[in-house]
Amino acid sequence: MIAIALLAAAQAGGLPAPVTEEEIIVTARKMQWIEVDMKAPRRNGVLTIARCRVTKPSGHAELDAIPCGVAHECIADAPASRKLLARCVEERSQGRLDAVAAAWRQAAGIVR
């Protein structure tokens, strides 16, 4: 869903899509380096998101928003621990970022 929204934003001029394989690779690497500071205390025995912010951005605000967006999705699944929450956020974020890179490749006509 986010990948579709990001691709639509890219096509509308909100997020310029890389046009060469090299640009896509560089951007994909930057996306993997995104670092997030998240505070998830327990309230009434349940983890909640008290704070989520990007501390090392990729340079694309729309992409940087993915980890905190998925953190709220993961919290809705009621993970039993912060470790499980972090794993959920990392896996879902990577999946979304991979989908964006794949959409860029497809839009540029690059076959892998």
C-alpha cells in the first residue's frame, strides 16, 4: 500500500524516481541506512509508541516516514516484547522499501 502511494507520489512529482539502475542502487542503499529512535513503553501491560523519529534520514522524507508508519501497524498487532516490535518494524519497513525500489525499476524499464 505504501509502495503504491510512494510510486504515485513519484509520478506526481512528489518523489523523484531514480531513472538508472545505478541511481536506484544508491537510493536503495540510503534507504537501508535509515535509523530510527523509537520509545515504546508499556502502559497497562501493553507496548505503546510514545515516540518515533528518524535520526539518520535517507534524504527522501516520504521514504523516511515508512519505519514510523509501520511501527504503528506493528503495535496494533500487540507484540509481546520490544524485541518483537523492533523485528516487526525492521521486516515490514524493509519489505516496503524493497517494493519501492522494485516499482522504480519497473517504471524505468529495468529488468532484474
